Amino acid sequence: MRGKNKAIIFIALIVVAALGFVGYRYWSPVSLAEGYLYEDNSHLLYAKVIPNEKNVSVKIVATKVEKETDDIPTLTNQTLQLTGTIDGDKLVLTQAEGTGEVQARVSANELVFQGSIAGIEGSETKLRASQAAPYENKLQALTAQVTQEAEQKKKEVAERRAKEAARVDFAKKVERSGKLAADLLETSQYLTDIQFSDETSFNQEQVTELQGLLDELNQYAKQSGMNKTEFEVMQGTAGSMKVLVDGMNTMDASIQEKKKSMNDLIAVLETDIVDIKTVWDEIKASVPDAQKREEAVNQAIKTGTDAVQKAKQQLASIEKEQTALKQSATKLYQDAVSVVSQTKAKYAF
């Protein structure tokens, strides 16, 4: 009985061993490494081949060095999950998205993909057997390297942009200094061209005419006698004097408009003079043809300064002169009104 049991146990062990051998051949027909590694100047791949009961899966973690704007390096990561069948050392795989078959062969030493994989171009892509630790060390080193290169590149880009911005700013200041000099000369001419000679002559003539009309009224008033018609002439003369005074008030509006224009131009010149001095101080040490440019700048500043000074003197003078003329005109008209009133009372018109 014991011999029979031993025989049964022995046969069972043989069956289990046979099934295990068949299962191994079915699930993992070749020896596999823990993982497979590929690296070049811009790629780092790590793949695992995982056989199971019905198929095989391959997981690839792909890291790629790419260049952003201004050639700044950066790392991008991609995980590919492929499934398929294994026949001996040959793999037929498809991606989860179903983008077509990927063929490969595998051994304990390498994993070779036919054609491109994970963005690596070529007739085949060969991954060498590797444990996870060396891959992780390489990934850490690559990350540190790219980070360092990116920081250095960003620094270089920032310095280059700062230099370019400074160059552009300097060029703009040089251009602006020339424009300010031209503007100073042009605005100074505009300011100098504003004169009050026409208005002054007109008001002086009005005052002279007012004085003559008042003299006529006084002559009428000194007569020993006067009729109604003569008195009406006196009233008409006083009315004419009122028209002359009103004309001077109308001319005053023209004067005020010119004064406003002058004050506006003075403000522009004073601002431009400050600006051109500031700009020139910032560029004079580096600007080409510095002596020639400085002479032009100084001439423009002098022209503008002289124009402002003369304009302010002219404004003060015209204010004083026009005030005196208006006061004279007003007094002459008031004297005329007084003469007419006295004459009316005297003759009871």
C-alpha cells in the first residue's frame, strides 16, 4: 500500500513539473532583464517587458530634451503602454491608442524595436538590459544637467536682451536728442514770429482818433449857443467814440489769443530744454561725433532760452502797453459822455 502511494506522489510531481515547464514556455519563452535602457544626447528611455498568462505588455518611460524659445532646454516625459504577443524572442505590440503594430525582439541582454519608437528615428532602436537604479541615477543626472543648462541659457538670454534693450534705448535717446534740438529751433522761430505790432498800432490809432473826437466835442461845447441839430451831432460823435472803444475790446481778444499761444510755446520750450539736457547728459559719453552733436545741442538750448526770455519780456511789455491804451480809451470816452451830458443839461435838450 505504501509503495502504491509513493508511486502516485511521484507521478503527481512529474505532472506538476511538466505543467510548470509548459506555463513558463507559454508566458515567458525567453529570459528577461529587469528593464532595458536607451540613451543618447537628447533621449533617455527605460522599458519593462511584463509577460502574463495571455499576452505581454511593454511599458516605456521616455524622457526627451527639447529646446524652447531662445534654445532654452527643457525635459518632457512620456509614458507608452504597449500590449501584444510574444513568440520566442519576437514581440508584436500595439499601443493603447491603436496606432499600428510595433515589432521588436527581446532577450536577457537587449530589447530592440524595429523602426522608430518614442520619437527616436532610425531603422531600429536598441535598449540595453539595465536595472532600475542606474536608470534613475541617469534620469536624476540628466534632470540636473538640463536644469543647470536652462538656468545658464536663461541668464544669457536675459543679458542679451538687456544689452539689446540698452542699445535700442541708447539709439532712441540719440535720435530724440536730435529731434529735440530741431524742435527747439522750430518752436523758437514760431515764438519769435508772434508779434503784437498790428494790434498795438490799431489801438494807438483808436486812441488818437478818440482824442480827436473828444476835441471836437469840446469845441462844440464851448460855443456860445447850440441848436438841437448840433447837439445831435455831438451825440453821434460820442456814439462813434463808443464804437471805437468796442473795437479796441474786440482787438483785445486777438491779443489774448496770441498771448495764450506764446505761453503755450514757452511751456513747450522750457520742457524741451530740460529734456534735451537730461538726454544729452545720458548719452554724451558714448555718442559718436560727440563734439559736433554737443555744439548742435548747445546752440538749440541757447536759441530756445533766448526766445523764451524775449517772449516773456514781450508779454510783460504788451500787457503794460495795452492796459495803458485801454485806460486812455476808456477815459476819453467817459470824458465825451460827460461833455454831452453837461451840454444837454446846459441847453435843456
